[in-house]
Amino acid sequence: MTRMISEELRALLKVYFIMGSMNCSRPPSAVLREAIAGGITLFQFREKGPGALTGTARVELARELQQICQRGGVPFIVNDDLELALTLDADGIHVGQDDAPALEIRQRFGSGKIIGVSAHSLAEARRAIADGADYLGVGPVYPTISKDDAQAVRGTAVIEELRAHGIAHPLVGIGGITAANAFPVIQAGADGISVISAMAAAADARAAARELAQVTD
Ligand code: TZP
Ligand code: MG
């Protein structure tokens, strides 16, 4: 399979929903179905941190959410865990700076898969691109309650900086993003926004997804 071209990926990054069971106060399957109905363009399974499922329960939930994504026509990305991504034949993987480099992942995961890398600076972004990342996750843009070990808040400045230095790669902002503060992230040069709590903790994930989709369209 050939590598997904950047324009397709830019469209997929518009409304990128990330979650695991620990982010949801309702069954994650229900939250995901609603979010898909509301127009999310990409989903990342991120079952980690306090209260996360482990072992078989984690794999079963991943499979269930992957099936929902497949029925809804939304690509399914796995956070961090290459073994799980390979087992499920996921559409992609997202890794952080402490995980295996994209270069290594590409060798095992194949050329048709999406590889996303978190980057917090120009140097990290350049390295990720050189290693073969398909897209960059940049942030935290705003303060977040969803990641205990999140790095310092960057604002939208780092996105502007990457674009000003000629980084044209598909790029999504992350961290504390809601429908109310998403527009500056797009204005700064991001192709889309990624959120956990703005959708996972919303009483109506469909409405939340719709509102975010309106901002990034
Ligand atoms: N990486 C940087 S901030 C963050 C991750 C995974 C958490 C984003 O969650 P929220 O609830 O959208 O702030
Ligand atoms: Mg990681």
C-alpha cells in the first residue's frame, strides 16, 4: 500500500477524538458512537494512566472501539502500543517522544499505516519528520486535565513557529482545546484539533463533535 498523501491526512486531522475508558463517565462505546455521528474524522484509542484497563479487558475494548470506527468509516489509531496496533491491524499509531522513533515503527508497521508523533518544539518536529512521521501532534496548546505528565503549556505560538520555519507537514493541536478556543489553533496553522475531555466528558458527545467540526471546517 502506498503512503497516504498529505492532503488526505490533513482532512482526517480536522476533528481528532482521543480517549480511553478512564476519560468517560459512560460506556466508551456510546461516547464513540455519538462522536462519530457528530462528525469526528479520526479516533485514537488511548487507554493509559490512572484507572486504565489492562490485559484482556484493554484489548477487548480496543477491538470493540475499532469495530465501531470501521462501521462509521473513521480510521482507528492506537496510542503508543505497537504490539496492540499490529495485533488489531490498526490504521495507525501515535507515539510520544519517549516511545520508539517513527523510523523503527515504520519498519515493523508497514508503509500504508499512519504514524503520528508528539512534538513540543521545532527540533522535535524536524526529528519526527526526518524519522518518517506522517503527522505531528503539537501542544499542549492550553492547560489540560487529561495528562498528568503533560509538558509546559505552549499556547499557539509553537504551531506558528513550526509553520514560520517551513514545516508544512500535517499537524494537529492538542491540549485543553474546546469549541470556544479551537479557532486560534487553526489560525496558527494547524490542520485540525485533537481533544479528549471536550468530547469524552461532554454530556452530548455528538453535539460537542459537531461544534468542533464547525470551527475546523
Ligand atoms: N498530550 C498533550 S495534552 C494531552 C495529551 C494526550 C491531553 C489532551 O486532553 P484534553 O482533555 O483535550 O486537554
Ligand atoms: Mg507515549
